[in-house]
Amino acid sequence: MAKATKLNTGVIGLGLIGSRVVGCLRKANFQVWLWNRSPRPEPNFLSSPAEVAESAKTIQIFVADGPALLSILRDLAPSLTPEHIVMNHATVSPRETLEAEAIVTARHASFLDAPFTGSRDAASEGQLVYYIGGRPEVLAAARHVLEASSKSILEIGEVGQASVVKIATNLIAATAVEALAEAHALLHAHGIELRKLSVAMESHAARSGVSDMKIPCMLSGDFEPRFSLKNMFKDIQLALGLAAEKQIELPAASAFAGSAMAGMQRGWAESDFSVISRLYEFPGQGHTLPESPVSALASAAAQPLAVEKAARPWTLFAARK
């Protein structure tokens, strides 16, 4: 029997998500060509973004922010051809997304605005959800690559619109974690066992994937990064900027930004964004959760961290015109 031929694809950016997407692609029988700003001991690791474009016609980019994305695309551009499809997965502003598209299409290559939802663990399991902005025919040509690391691919609309949706969903996740931290602080101040909140949430409409995932982390002190505080702060700043453009207020987002800034000032930037719970006066150690999907997550929690008592930063980082 003839051996199946491997498909070529490229990945730029080997952080928490990009490195795990590479694993999914290899499992799906792709030959993956790689580049990262810091060299990695990986098969097919190349010396520049341009070499990735010379080796693969589809390229996924997982970087931290807009400036990093645009810098890489400028390095990539001379090697792009009309056969290339470049997919940006970084959460950046719509303006930066459109600038990225312009760099790519100037070389007659195709571009997809393709941010995702899903943490480190979802990426490892091939369970990301991609939000897509771009032409349907471009998505059709790239779908087989995206399917290797995803459980769903959602068509949002034009380039730039998927970026807005991703920022909006991160706003919901950030403010939900802020609310959970405040709720635990309220229970602790009134002498109620903190595990009672997860019991109450079992049959409450406010229960969500965020609460199931983050309550165990808050109570056990497990702040190993699934999505870092610095990255969530960056995304909330993007949300506040978009709001300022339309002259609307986002008070819940502003409150999270204040907590996130306080946490980063305490050295927690690389920790999971649920680390903001340490700003509140309630224990983050050793609470046994009830038997439930929530408790199953708690059982995997790491050794608890010491909880630091800190004053709550009430100054809002309001969006400015």
C-alpha cells in the first residue's frame, strides 16, 4: 500500500497555543514548517518567516499582539505569492487586522481574520473554535488546516469583524471572573464556606463554562496559565478602545482592567487571569468542592499558592475619547 503523502503547512509563533496547534497538525499527518522569535528545538524549525512561506502555502500565525503580527507580515511579504493563504489567530484590533490584510493582499495572497476561543488545554485536544472573517472561498481552501485543531469553525463576516467578536467574548470571560472573585469575597466576609458558591451555581442560570473552569482554580490557588493575565488585560484594553471609538462606556470592562493592572503590578502578569482573585480577602487554598463537573476540575489543581491580602483598586480605567 502506498504511504500517504503529507500535506505542508506553516505555523509562526510557538507559545501556549501555537505549540499545541502544531501537535494537532502533526497528528493529522501534516508536515509543519515552523518559526518562532525565540528558537525552539523542533523538527522543521526554520530561520525566518520568509522561509516558512517558501516551504508552505498555508500559514497560521499565533503571536501576542498587533505590533508583533505586523512585524512578522512585513518579513513574510516578499515571499508571498497568489497561492498563499495567511491566517491571523492573534487577538488584535480591527484596524490592525485590516492593516495585516493589506500587507498580504498587496502580494496577491489571501488573508483570513481567524481569532479563536479555547485555552491551552483545548488547543492540546484539538478543541479550539475559530471565528472567521474573510471570503468564503478562502476559508474553503484553508478549512482542512483549521479542522486539525478545532471542534468548530464559525463564519462571522468580513475581515475585521471576527476580531470584534473575539474581543467581545473575552470581555464576557474577564468580567465573569471578576464577578466570581467578588462573589467569593462576599461569602468569605459573611463567614460562609466558599465551596457553597459552587453548590449554588450547580442549579443557577449563571453557571457557565467559565465558572466551572475558574472556580476550582480560585479555591485551590492553581494559577498556572491557561490564558495569562497580561493577555486578557491587553484584550480588555482593545475592548475599551473600540468602545471609545463609538463613544460608549464599558464599566464592567473598566473594573476588570483596574484589577488586572493591580495584579500585574504585583508580578502576576504571566499567571492565569483568574489570579485577580488574590486581590480579594478570601482564602485560595484547600477548599474541597462538591462532587460535580466542577469538582472534577478541582482534583487536577496544582499545589496552592499563598494568598496575599491586597487593597481593591476601585479606580476605573474608563475608555477615553
